[in-house]
Amino acid sequence: MNTFAFNPREKFGQHYASFLQKMQKHDHLRDLIKVGWLLVALLFFVFMYLYFVSLASTRGYFLRQAMQTRTSISFQQEIVKTQILKIRQESWWSMKDPNIPWSTRNTKPEVVRIQIPTE
């Protein structure tokens, strides 16, 4: 009866020893592989950095533009509020002025048109 005995440690040891001998013969190839992987990793991180920095700076640029537009609109709104307040005060004082007789006073609300400044 023929039996076959497989010893995995012996086979693994032989293959590993032959692999080490091949690698010792080809040290420059191993060094090139290491340098290649380092370059690939470096380029990956550089491109990721450039992508996210570019994205952040683009968002910042558009955010600044939106903030400037918002500031100019807010400023125009404050100008209109000031004009409305001035007209209300004039209307109030014209109604409460003791020098104007009651018969000539205008007690109806007035429609006031205000020119909104545009750029």
C-alpha cells in the first residue's frame, strides 16, 4: 500500500527559502517596488490635499460674494427703513402741530412712494 504524507511546514519552508534567495538576488527590484509604492502614496495624498484645498477655497470665494450681496441688500433695506421712519415722523408732526387748524389737517393715511436705490 502506497501512502502519501504531506508535510506543509516542510513545503512552506522550502518555498520561503527559495523566495528569500530570489529576493536577495533582486534587491534592486525590491527597492524599486518600495520607492514606487511611496511615490504612489505621496501622489495620492498630494492630489487629495489639492482637491480639498481647491474645493474649500472655491466655497470660500462664493461665500464671500454671497456675504457682500447680503450686506449691500441689508444696507439698502436700512436706507428704506430710515426713509419710512422720516415720513412717519413728518406725518405725525403734521397731525399734532398746534399751528395748523383742524379743518385743514389731513387725517387720511397717505400713500407714500419711496424710490429704492439700485446699483
